[in-house]
Amino acid sequence: MWLLHTLLCVTGLAPVAAFNVDVVRTWVTPEGGAPYVLSSLLHQDSSTNQTWLLVTSPSTSGTAEPLHQCSLVHDELRCHPVEHVSIPKRRYRGVIAVRNQHGVLNLLDPDAHVDAGVCSRNKEGSTENRARQRRALKVEEEEEEEEEEGAGTEIAIILDGSGSIDPPDFQRAKDFISNMMKNVYEKCFECSFALVQYGTVIQTELDLQDSQDVTASLARVQNITQVGNVTKTASAMQHVLASVQVGDAFKNNKTYEQLKLIASETPEAHAFKVTNYMALDGLLSKLQQSIIRVEGTVGDAPHYQLAQVGFSAQILDEGQVLLGAVGAFDWSGGVLLYDTNNCRGHFLNQTVVDAKAAQYGYLGYSVAVLHKPSGLAYVAGAPRHRQRGAVFELQEGRETDFVPVLEGEQMGSYFGSGLCPVDIDMDGTTDFLLVAAPFYHIQGEEGRVYMYRVNKQDGSFSLERELIGHSRLIYARFGFAMATVGDISQDKLTDVAIGAPLEDFGADDGAGFGSVYIYNGRSTNQLVNLSTSWSQRIRASAVAPGLHYFGMSVAGGLDFSGDGLADITVGALGRAAVLCSRPVVPLKVSMNFAPNALPIGFSGSVNACLCFEISSETTAAKSGLRETALNFTLDLDVMMPRKRLQCSDERACRGSLRDWDAGPHLCKPFLLIPTEGQLCQEDCFSNISIRVSYQLQTPEGRRDHPQPVLDLYTEPSTIFQLPYEKACRNKLFCVAELQLATTVSQQELVVGLTKELTMNITCEEDKDKPPSPNIQCDDPKPAASVLVMNCKIGHPILKRSSITLSLAWQLEESTFPNRTANITVMITNFNERRSLVSKTHSLQFKHAFIAVLPKPSVMYMNTSRGLSDHKEFLFNIHGENLFGAEFLLKICVPIKLQGLHLVRVKNLTKTQAHTVCTQTRERVCGSDPVQLVEEWHSVSCNISSDKENVTVAAELSFSQSEQLPRDVTELQILGEISFNKSLYEGLNSENHRTKITVIFLKDEEAYSLPLIIKSSVGGLLVLIVIVVILVKCGFFKRKYQQLNLESIRKDQLKSESLLDEEN
């Protein structure tokens, strides 16, 4: 570790607005040239007050520098190494730089050896401290000499190039060495190789310094020429860490013992017996595991060997630093509190209740310092804790270990990989903690940032909201980098920049990818917060072509360009960009009128003066607006469809002001005249509203100075009121005493039945004459199609005069969500002291439905034979149910009459799946009592559709029908619809009842044969008796005598006629 002890001057910081970050006036480090940028930040040299761009670089050779400082030379970035920084002579890739007001901390070697102190190892192989106290560790100081300073892992290879090796085997040996070096280079940045070939001569093919260049080293191995001739094994194998030899050498015991003496400690693990060169490939993985500890490898867990101290860092004060150590204790991680003055540190990790929870958690992946009212608190991220990530906290002087305070919600989101404390109001106390989860997944790796508010009382955390990037970009990794960038919105509130380095990745347009989002600090009702949405999204393609992973690091808050405004720096792959900010122009707009109030009936002209004022304390005023023009537009009487005033010259309503050097005020006079000769014809009471819209116009293509912008959070328009005079008793102000009376046509509304609601409103003024009462009706749906209705009444309302309005609403035929609703009528006025009168009507809402049961029907059944019969009783419901009204169909089946069980219900069917039916037995069923029925089978179905068929299948048994009384001649099955009358209104209620009647039929009795015979004989005897009686009475004789007399008379007449003929 190296520390640049440079104090920063923070008193001269100039604010900048995030929404005004200039994407035209930018500077980018050259592509493909030195330095290759890992990260970037801005730093101000206290001795010269010059702000530098500091960039970190990896090292692949012994001459590369880890830290460069860049400045503007002829409007281009020129970088050179930072002087007076001790640089190790070896390769490294992880370079971290952080700064605060005390200086800049540059970390090059996260693998520095850490003394673990006195620790004990338990049976599981983990290290624990019984007292769980703060672990005191000593970081050993390296020697100043380059040879001793952080040598890393050095591997020497002896290659047999004598004549005993065939050329194909020699080539296999070179391939083996080349593959081993390549694999080790990929995983071990601190590893160096040396290669010696022996034969006739002993010669160095590759030394430790040459191996820093990976590509050249691999090429040199393949270009080695076999020297041949005799073998000089012992001379070539001095100071060997690992030796590889052909199997024949092990036939000689003396040679084998020499190899074990030359090899490292535990020679069995460093001296390998190879019977032929084909077996070299099997040694590659074995050598890698012995050199590089792989995460999760079974065996003894390393404590601090791969601690990666310095993976993240924070400067606490002039001598204290906080360093993350993600690899400590087998990648469980921890944090090192290090004192640069005495080179001692305290190692801190989490309290482990469940050892598996801490394993591979990566605690220390990110670190931050929170300033709470109770004191300092250290927080560290563990993005792999329980696979969901967590944030741990340790309060200074209170605890000995980190405890989890925040946990992630999605597996693999890397919650806690980035931490950013934010002090928005700059009072020295942390207001929010931003926690990044850049791999948060919805459709891709969109990423998100969790915003936690730090409680001022107890320092606890509460989730305020979640910040996200562009919704349409699914692979963004929003939150990969975060930083506070100072007060760039010039409102004395801190702003934040968040990087999304994968946005637009895969576009294949060559324009680059990655974005940075700016969030501004806001203050509302003395409550500070960040803006709910980002104020600016800066894309890589807008800054410079070819920027990849733009947003992988962000920093800012200092003036780099020298224009008095703070700038920000954004890191990309191998490059860094500096974005210049633009000054914010806060304008105060005013407008004066003469006369300042118009008399009733006024028809003259009005003199107006429009002024713009800029504060002399703003950065824009100090830097000068120069060629910037202020364009404005006047829109007169904007609230009226017919304008009452207009500009005397139409072109005067649109103008431009440029003379900023004349003072903080820019003014322009206007002459306003009536539109049609008379100022008012229809409305002589409403104020005349004048809207002033304005914007800045800056010349394009200018890079010599920043271009100003207006404040994003201030509307670039203002409305001014030109009032009419008011005539009332009190000349200072008018007080209106209003009386209000309202009536509605009905209090209960039935949706689907009620077509219209009418309200009558009567307003009466009882004292002074107010100008224009304003009736405002707030009515809920579906009582009307709008929520607010404004009505204006002509001016003036005379004393004790009244006006009546009639409002009608047409009800919408849609479901109303509530049972009740209120209609409130409020009457106010435009007096200086407004009075308010209101009336509220509560409306009850019902929903109409139509449900019709079939007409009563009749069924017949013969009971004489005493048999059983199967009957189905169908209740068909149809109608109209637009609003989903719920009603109950109740079917009553009599099953027991005067002690006889006649009916047994066997089955129940319905057609609608959502209809629910229940069955019970009841003593009384239906609304009308039936005396002869002792027990009923009741079926209740809850129905909400407009059609339903409910069928009750029953078996009727009349085996004991002879016991039925003679007056029981029928059976009635009842159907009835009921519903909640406070919620619904059932139409056609006369069809809500029906019944199915079963009439009992009996056969006539058959008479016996004896009875027929007896009846016949009796009848014959009666006939004989009657005939005898008639005979006895001479009934038949008188008739016979009469016939004889008539015959005699006929004979006499015939005789007389014959005598006459003879004579």
C-alpha cells in the first residue's frame, strides 16, 4: 500500500447541476495509449490549488506506473506518472484509489502478508477467537529494496536439453511449460517464472524480470533450441522450488536423494517422478492446485494468505484507513482497520452464529463510513452472503464484530457490492445509504439500487425506495458504480451519480455502450431526499465514440476545467472521461402594472413592465452569461377563450434580452390595449391572467466556456394577475357572507335503473358585494363523468340577492365500488379574505338486476298402487345481471307430511361452475307457512349470473298412501329468490316466487258380479209388480174395448154403403 499524503482544499468547491452536465464539452483519455485506465477520480493539490485527474493503471511490465495524473494541455488530456510514489517491480492488476479531505490512498498489493497473531484451529479447519475480541494483526513492512519488496510467488523450471532427450519429447516439455505458465498467469498476478536449460552448457532461457511480459515469455519458451550433448543435472538445479525430471534419473537412489534435498520443504509434494514426457500433462492441474488456492477447495482453509486486503478502501482520518479483505478466512471476508502511522491494524469480521452463512460471503467487497449522531459507524458489503447478499455494520467503540443490518431479496443480485453514504443537506450527518445490487434480475441483469434512510434518533435503516435505470434496457447492471458528486445542482444539496456500464451492450453500432444516471438532492418541507427519478442520463455514445463499459467508475465534485464549476469523471474500459458542468441560472421574474387594478368599465390601456433578476451570488452570475440570450413570450388573458387585452405591437409579446452586464435586472416595458375597443363585454370581474414563458438561447459549437442552463426544477413560466377593483363596505378587503342551500332529486340511486340525478343550488349574499362567487362541485363516479365542476356567476351579486343553479348528472351504467358517496358543494370567492360555505349530500347506491323464475307448473302422480316414482324439479332462472348482483335461490321440498316420509331428495345439479349450493333440513321453509308439512328439504344456491338451471331429483314413495288423509290431494315444491335489499334492487319482483304442484290421482273401485245379479233380479221383480198392478186396474182392458167399438162402427158403415148401392 502507498498513501499520497496530500490535503484537499474543500472551501473553494463550486457547485454544479447534474441535469446540466455538458456532453459536448468533454475530455477523454486517448484510446490505445498510455495509461490504460482502471479507475479515475479528481484530486486537488493543496499547494497549487490545481485539480488533477488521477487514473489508476495495471502493470504488465516492470516499468509501468500504477498512478497517473492528467491535466488539460491545448484542450486535450495529457497524463504522466505521479512522482514520489514507490512502485514495486512486478506485475499487478488490482489498483484502487480513494480520496477524502485528508488525501489520496492508492492500493497496489491486495495480497500483502498479514500476521494472523495467536489463533486456534478447530476440527472443521476454521479459525476462531474464543473471546470474539477485535483481532489485532500486524502488517509486516516490506524492505525498501526492489528485490525484497513484495516478490510474490517465484517459480523456477529446469529443462533437460541434453542429448538423452528426443526432439519430440523436448517439444512436449516446452508445450507443458507453456500451458502451465499460461494457466498460472490467468489466476496468479503475483507469479513470476524463470527457466534454465542444461546440456553441454547451462543457460538461462527466461528470467524473473522477463516473465512480466506474458506474451513475450510464452513466445520465448516455444523458441527454445535444444542444446544437446551431456547432462549436468546437479549444477542446473540449484535454488529450485519445483523440479521436473525424467523417470530414469530416479533409478539412481543417490540422484533421487539429491532431488529431494534441492526441492522445497515436503519434497514429496515438489519432486515428481515422470516415466515419460507424455505424463507431464497430468502434472499441470496438480501444480496449479499447489500454487493457487481455489475457493471452496476441501482441506485447510486459508486465513490471510489470499485475504486481498485493499479490495475496497476508505480513508477515515489522516492516519486511519479502512480496507476490505474479501478473501480472508476462505473468502468469508472481513475488514482491516489499519493505522498508517504505526503500520498496525485490527482485523474485523462478522459474528458467526451459523458458520455456513459466513462462508464465501465476500465481506469487505465494499466498505463505507457513516456519520451518525451517535458517532461513526463502519459498514461493509457481503454480496454473496446466503447467496442474496447483505450489509454489515460495526459502530465505533461499541462492538467487536460486524453484525448484519440489511439483507438482499434476490439470489445472485450481488446486494451490497456497492455502498454509497449520502449527506444531502451537508450537515455532517449521513442521511441515506445507497446499496447496489447490479445483478438484480427481472428479464436480464437490469440491476437496481436500494435507498435506505438513516434514522436520526437510533441510526436504524428504513427502505425509502428503489432506484432503477431505463426500463427498456434489460442488460444494464445499474448500480455497478456509485458516488456522490457534490452540490452540482447549486441548491446546497448533494447529488449522486450511478453507473450502468452495460446499457446498450450488443447494439453493434460501434458507438459504445454504458450510461451514467444523475440524481439530485431535494428538500421538501424540511425533509431531504433524492429526486424520485433521474434528472439526466448520459450515454457513452453522446460523450465519445468507442467507449465501452462507460460508467464502471464515477467520481466528481471538483473543478477540473478551471471555469469555477465542479466536474465529474467517468471510467470506461481502459479510458476515462471528464464531463464539464454548465452553470445554472435561477431567475426571479416580476411584472408590474399601471393601473395595478382595473375599475369596472375601464376601457383604456395598461402599462406593464416585465423584469428578470439573477442573483449575484450564483455561479452563473460570476462566470458571466456572455453571448447567452434570454427569449421570452407573453400570452395574455390565458384563462379566457376571448382575449380582453393584447399587446400594442404583436411582435412585442415575443422578445429577447442580452444585456447581462448592465446589472442583475433585465426589464422590458409593454403597452397593453383592449382587443375590441372595450375592455370587457362579457366578463368584467375575472382577473386577467398573463403567462410569461422564457428560455435561454446559447450559441452552438462553443467549447471555450460552459453554456448556462435554467434550473430543471423550476417551471420556465410564470402567471401574473391583473385584477379588477372591488366595491365593498370595507375598502381594505371585502368579506362575503354567503348562504348556501342545496337539494337533490333523490338520496338513493339504483345503478341500472336511475337515469338522472338533479341538484338545485341556491346561493345568496347577505352583506357585502363579492366579485364572482365560484361554485365548485366535487362529485364521485358514476354520478358524473368528471370529478370537479367549476361554475362562475356574473359580477356583482347585489346585497341580499340570490341565484339558483340546477345541475343534472346522468348515471353511468357501470359497477360502483362503494355503497355510499358524497357530493360536496363549496362556494368561495376571489376576495382578499375568502369565505367558504359548503354543503354535503350523502348518496346511497344500489345495483339493479332482473331474475325471473318460471311460472308455476303442475305434475300428476297415481297414488292408488302404492309405488315409488322418480321426479325432477327444474328451476330455470333467466334475466339480466350486468353488475354481478348476488342473490339466493331457495328451493323447499316437503319430505314429511303428518308423520309420513313421502319424498327423499337424491341429487342436485346446476349449470354454472361458480354457483354454490347447500342442502339442509328445516322445520319451516319459505316465506309462507304450510300447515300439513312437518319437515322440509331446503336447497340454497348463491347465484351471481343472469342464467342458471337448478334441478332437484327426488324419489316419491306412496307405499303408505292409504294412511294419507282424504284432504291431502297434492304436493307443492316451492322456489323463492331473496337478496340483500340494501345493496341490490330486484326488478320484476312478482317473478321471484314459483311452485311446482304434484297432484295425486286415485283409480275408481270395481263392483262384484253378485251385486249385479241381485240388482237385476230386484229390478225385474219390481217390474212384475208394476205390471200386475196395471192389469188389476184394467189399464190394458179399457184400451181393448175401445178398439172393439171402433171396429164395430167401421163394419156398420161398410154395410150401409153396400145397401145403398143395391138400391
